[in-house]
Amino acid sequence: MGAERVRDIVSEYDKETCRLPYCLENEWFFIGYRIGEGITSFLHKKSGRQLLKNGTEAFFTPLYERTEIRRDVYEERRLLGRNIRGLHARCFQGTLQDIRILEHGPVFTRVELDFQLEGTAHSSVILKMYRHLPKIEFTLRIAKTLSEAIESVYLPLSLHLPKAELYIKNGGVPMRPGVDQLPGSNMEYYIADEGLLYRTDGESVLINTLDTPLLYMGPMEHHPIVLCDNREINNKRPVYSWIMNNTWETNFKMDLSGFGEFSYALELRENTGLHEDLDRLSDNDLGPAVFITA
């Protein structure tokens, strides 16, 4: 460390701190990021597989969507139809503006990524990577500004796992969205009890949505609504945590303004069965256990 107390020197004493403004890494994962570019890599190190997807599906990167009210507010909402957005809706992706190292120790490292995001006064994602666990916790902090438009805020949960099956539990029952549901039923959004599960041969990725049970699946644009026909391809659609919206009318004034914090956890598991993974997803959702002793 130099006289200005900045740890940016490569040395044998500390090989990690100088790299934290550019990446997080442990035995299982590598996450790369760069100001102006955003998340540049989300690597599964054992297989060398790049988990990061492109466009609006980029992991750890928040999205804001807005449909401006151009006519009577009730008429604008009526014209949404089965979509959750208007024909003239615009989607904005967060732009990485700053990186702060919050903690770096023998157990975990925490890094805060500040995003400039339309519709917000503040938006940041805090990454917490454990040193000796195949686990990443991440939290979206947001200060939503006031607007009368039709709005939604999302966080992508799509991973580049082409051969994986996606599972959620709905009402305690495991299901594959778009496959294990009634023909002719909705495929746009789902309520997940604890989160979602990607399963491939010999490997599983669990994502707990600790504060936000609503998931949106499908294109991030106005589109024709397709009802469930139970095809396997329906299970391969992009998936997003649908954090907040004011889409549905209420009998009281509703806006999204204010401060919020929404937490998630991702865990990698190997050579486990489906029910073991679902049980683990439920256990992870319970939070810390507190023991009181005399």
C-alpha cells in the first residue's frame, strides 16, 4: 500500500486486493466488471462455462421499464391487455458508474456496484462472495423516484445453461414453468415459494429470491401472448425477478417511489437429486437460525 493508503500494488503479500476493482473470484466463480461496460463475465471455473447472458438478460444488472401515460390513465392501462407494458414502453438497463470495496477478509468479500438507472435516484448491487463456499449473495438497493407512468423494476436471473431444466415451487409443489402447468394457462409470470432451480446432469444452481416472490418469464418487450402448450421450449425462456410494478389497478393511489432493498442468494451444488435441491432451496429461504441458551 502506498502513502495514499490505496492497495493497488501487485505483491506477494497481498495478491487479491489490487484486483477487486475489476473482479471477484473464489474456487468456483469468477465475476468480472468494468465501469462503463457493466458485468463483463460470470464464469463457472470448473467447467470454464460462461454463465453470463447478453442484452437485458445480463446477470446482476437491474432494469427499469416505463410506459408513459399519453391519454387517459384508465384507457392506457386498459390497452395493456394481457401484456404488462404498452406498445410504446421503453426498457432501460443500468449503467455501471462506480465500484466500492466494502469488506475483504478471510470469510467473504463484499463489493458494491453503483448503477445509473432511469427512474431511480440511487441503484446499486452489493455482491458478497464467500471464500470457501460455492455461494454468492447479492442485494439490490434502490431509491425509486416518483412517477405516474406504468412502471416495473426487474433483476435478471437468467443463466447461460442451455441444457438445464428450470424448476420452481408454487404452493409447495415443484413445477417446470411452461411445462408442468395447465394447458391454456398463463406463462408470463409466476409466484415462486422460495426461488428457482436450474438442473443439469450432475450439477444444480439454486437461486433464492428472499424478498421478491414474483417472477417474469419472456421477452422484455410488447409481444403477442402465448398460452401454455406444455412444450419443453417454454422452459427455456428468459427469467427475471419482477421486483416492483404498478401495473394492476387498485382502489388507492399507488406509486413505486421510496427506498427498498431486495436480497438474493445463489448456490452451486453437485451430484444431488431434485428433491434434495428443492429441500435445500427451502432451507436457504429460512434465514439464520437463532439459538438462545441460558
